[in-house]
Amino acid sequence: MLQLTVVVPAYNEASGLSHFHQRLGAVLDGLDMHCRVLYVDDGSRDDTWQIIEQLGDADPRAGGLRLSRNFGKEAALTAGLDHADGDAVVVIDADLQDPPELIPQLIEQWQAGYDVVYATREGRDGETRFKRFTSAAFYRVMEQLSDTPVPRDTGDFRLLSRRAVEALRGLRERQRFMKGLFAWVGYPQAAVRYRRDPRHTGTSKWNYWRLWNLAVEGITSFSTAPLRLATYLGLGTSVLAFAYGVWVFFKALIFGDPVRGYPTLMVVILFLGGVQLLALGVIGEYLGRMYAESKQRPLYLVQSHRPPR
């Protein structure tokens, strides 16, 4: 019999985890597969781990992996995939914005021959217009900048075949953008479209600052376009500065105009200084990622592991 493992990263999801497992269990009961669920507690500060243990006591299909601290969702996903067995692995969040009832459709596409079946959002209920706009803008910017096509409006909710999971296990970079890594491994991929629901309970752990950092992570992990942009900006600024200098020189030489204009001088100095600082900032982002990679620290540390039975 085919085996399916569902990986569920969780951070401070104690209030809704039992309801999530109830809905997920109803879906798994209807599948003609041997199913397991692996919850990954990413250093939660509430009773998430205790709830996971209770779920494991009540349902032998449920297991847990507790990280030693909060390493972030990308690391939690990596830990779950590292410990997931089975012929296929489904990744889904515990907040019920992604409906577990969609899993049978993902399995149908996998059985049709696709190694990666991702769920693409047609709508995002319960989110502000500004968040929907920034999310759509990010995916479209990534589409233009990245050499690896990242599907639009697609989160982490997806099914991965065994060989796709094995390929991801070989990617041990420290600065991780999982949506890009899912696309980078290639293999036949298909989309299943759905409308995303509001959170069942609790609040999102992703504020705009964390989303901004994730966007920067994605762009710098899968594109060198910011470096090229800094180069072109510096080149264009140099050309303009040189042309302006020649114009000022010949104007003074031919017309005898005195070189004056303290405000203009200050604007030019501040503009050139801003361009230089921007270029240094872009270089610093990439240099910081090289520094993190060079230390070769583990992606995560496990405090407790309770495998599904």
C-alpha cells in the first residue's frame, strides 16, 4: 500500500491544532493509503508540544518533532521533510487557511505522474487589500528577477514525490527560501487552484517586517539582479556626473559664469552618497549570506522526536 506523510509546521498553534487534526484526520480516513502526520513544533512558547503529544496518544498516525528553539518556518519545513518517509509528502500549515480537503486532488495529480503538485490561490479571504497587493507584487517581481520560475500566488501547501523530497534533502543552504527551492528541483509539476480561507483561530505570525525579510531572502537567494542594478545605477550616475561636470566647466570657460550654487553642490553630494550607500547595502546583503553559509551551522536542532506509529 502506498504511504503518505503530512508535514505540519506549527508555531504557537495550540488553540487550533486539535480542530486542524480533526479535519485532517477525516480526510486521511477517506484515502486508500497508509497515512502519517508529522507535526513540527518550531520552538513554540505555548502548549503546542503538549497538544501534539495528546494527538499522538489519541491517534497513532500522529507524531511530533520538537526543535530546540524557534528556527523559523523554513527550517521547520526542512526538518519535517528530513524526517518524513512515505511515497509522497504533503506540506500544509496548521492554521486551516489551506484546506486539508484539497489533499485528495493533490494526490490525483501525483498519481497522474507529477512529482510536485502545488496549490495556487485564486483568492485570499480574511486578508487586507494591502497584504493581497504586496503578496501579488512580490510573486510578480520574483517572476521577472529569478532564473528559476516560482509559481505565482503559491505558498508552501503542496505534495512532493519521494524523489522530489530526496532532491530537497540534498540542498543544505543556510539562507533558505523554500518556495524557490520547491521550484528549483524541477521534475514535472502541476497546479491545483483553490480559494484560501481565513485563519480558523489565532493571529498570523507573519507581520510586514518578517514578510519583507522573507521577500529579500527570496530575491537574493534566487537572483543577482540587485547586484546588476547597483552596477547599472552606479554606471549611469557616473555618466551623468561626468556630463554635468563637463557642462559646468565649458559654461564657465566660454561664458565666464562663476561656478556657484551651494544648494546644487549639496544635492549632488547627497545624491552620489546615497547611491554609494545603496550599492554597499546590496553588496552587504549578499556578503552576509556568504558569511552565514561559511559558518556551516546546522539548519536546526531537535529536542524531542516522537515518530508516528
